[in-house]
Amino acid sequence: MKTSPTHTRWLIVTLIFCIGVLMFIDRVNIAIAAKYIMPEYGLSDVQMGWIFSAFVFGYAVLQIPGGTLGDKFGPRRVLAGAIFWWSAFTAVTAVAGDWLLTSLTGVMGSFIVVRALIGVGEAAGPPNYNRVVANWMAPGEHGLALGIATSGSALGAALTPPLIVWIMLTFGWRAAFYLAGAVGMLVALLSYWFITNRPEEHSWVNEAERSLITSGVASAPKAQGGARGTPWRLLLKRPDLWCLTLSYCTLGYIGYIYFSWFYLYLVNVQGFSLVSGGWLSTAPFFISAAVAPLGGWLSDTLSRRYGKRVGRCGIGLSCSLIASGLIYSGAATSDPYLSVILLSLGEGALFLSVAAYWATTIDLAKPHAGAVSGLMNMGGNLAGTVSPTLTPYLAQNFGWNSAWYVAAALAFIGAFFWLGIHPERGIDLGEEPVTTASAEALLPGEELS
């Protein structure tokens, strides 16, 4: 009698989804708490923008090291350590304006250091999600799995405004950071216990699931724990990676407008109340959470039927164009509620394509998915470093409509970088082709990807 595959890989994806929720709560909470932090410490919009950008800078520059560590040592330890790190500094945020560091750097400098250290920890998150998906999921499941992981990030961003507003109004703004930090440390322990680097290391995986995961394997590099390092010389010669990264730069710039300023834009510019603004600011992220798995599923389905050029690039290009039109229309309308709807749908259109971006990094260089996705995400977040500071500058000098028009223009430009990407070609890393049967004979230090 044939044994049915277990579903441990989907439990792993569910845990990654939950980590994504936590990560974005810890990322976005300061944008909500800023309503209280700014008057308490006398910080201006531009100063707060520098604090927002500090996180993104730390997050961006450590993407490649975080992904490379996951490729080399396995995502289990790297991911758990990263969660514990950023959760500890999330808790420290509550006292960042009052602790010893303020005597050396001032209040703004203290917040900048703490936020940058949170970013350093979170930098290892997404590349190692990608590494887990590359190791754990069957070939036709990458898009859906990454869509679910992305959905967790969007849901975290959606839950943060009403949750943080309620905690701030009930217990004070500092309590929001203490609670998030404590929960994160528990999640770090859970992830270390449950996640393994590879399916064959997990006691819950039966042979049928393992065979399903390894079906269609084309190569068996010695990436994790082996001598082979990341072949950057070969990777960086590939125009696809630069096109993918540049396109993701436009997405990162736009995303951080929503993460950093959308709530304050609704309250301070559109005139919504503190509470109603908190609820309405969740709209882009609830929409994104709903459509991200759909985008991943659609990308996988179209890839199977028409090839990955359509399934990955077609999704990325069309969603960016749709987002551009929606964001432009949302900025141009004078009706505040219609503006919220259109701008929220614009963010949703971008999130519909996120799984295609991350799945493409696996398509291009699966054995080094952590490092390659780290490169892409570094580009997106370096652009995101500019966004929180440039947006209030544009708004103050040219009006908020201009800030949104710049975002719409970047989405339009980002769409056409997909024309230079060919996920079906992959990158020749000089690996020896193997069959599934021979791959099972790999040494313990070698990785099956």
C-alpha cells in the first residue's frame, strides 16, 4: 500500500508565515509609535525619517551576509539567532530615548543606533526564508510557498496599526515594544526547535514527502556545510540578476512609503482621526496579505503551463504597471476615501508580484538562493533607505501628491526591467548533474537543492 506524503513542509511554511508577521510588527511599530515619540522628544518629521531610514540601512547592508550564512551553515541556526537578536533590540527601543547612549549621540542618534541594530537582525530573515523554501519545497511549489511567506509580512504590517494604537492607548507606547520583544524571543526558540536545514533531518518527514520534495532535482552542489563558496564572479556577470534587483529597488522604495508614512499621511494630511487612521492604514496590508499567496499560486500555475518567462516575468511586469496606474490615480483624486482605496490597491498590486521576484532567485541559482535573494533584497532595501527620508522632503517642498507621483513613476519603470530577466535559463554554476537516486547518496555535509 502506497504511503501518502506527510505535510511537514507546509508546517514549516506556516511557521515562516508567523515569523513574517512578527518581523513586520517589529518593523512598522515605530511608525505608529512616532505619533507619541516625536512630541515627547521634540523630533521633527525629517528627524523621524532618519530614524526610519536607519532600520532600512542596517537591514539592507546585511542582506547578502545573512543569505550567505544561511547557504553555508543552514537556515536553522541563522534564522533563530536573527529572530532573537532583533527581538532583543525591539524591546530596547522602549528606552532608546533615555538610556546611556543618549549622552553620546543624543536622542535621535540613540534611536538611530537601536533601529539600525534591529535592521541588522531582520536582514537575515527573508534570505533564509528563501533558503528554507529552496531546500524544503517541491519544484512546483516555490511560488505558492513564497506567496504565503510574503502574506505573513503583509499581515504583520496590517495588524500593527490597530494593535499598536490599542496597546499605546491602554498601556503606553513603550509597552508595545516590550511585548513584541518578549514574543519574538519565544518565536526564536520555537523556530530553532522545529525548523531543520533539510527535510531528511526532520523526524516528521516520511519517505514519500522526501521523494516529492526532491523530484526534478537537477544538481547537487556542496553549498551547505561544504567547501564550495558563493560563486559571485559568475553570478554578478548575469544581467538577469541586475534587472531583477533594479526592479525590486522600485518596489522597495514604494513599499517603505506605506510602511513609514501611510498612517501619518492619513492622519496629518487627509485629516482622519487617530483611531480611524489606524484602521484605514491597514487596508494596503490586508489587501497585500490576501493577494500574495494568490500571486504565488498564479506564478506557479502559469509557469507550468506557459513557462517561467510568462509565469514569473509576466506577473512581475503586469502587476507593476497596474500598481503605477492605481498609485497615480490615488494621489490625483480629491476624495480622501477613494484615495485610500486606490493607494491600497496599488500596494496590493505590488505584493501580487512579490512571490515571482523571490521564486525567480531560486530559478536562477537555487544552490545559492540565500545569497542571490540577499542581493536582490539588499537593492530593494537600499532604495527603501532613501524613501522614508526623501518622501517628507518631497511632501514639504512639492506637496504629497508629488511624493506619490514619484512612486507611480518608479513602479512604471520597474515593470520594464522584467523584460531582461530569463528565469528558465538559470545560471551555469558548473555543477555536476545528478539523478534523484544518486542525490540520496550525498554525504551528510552536502546539500540537495
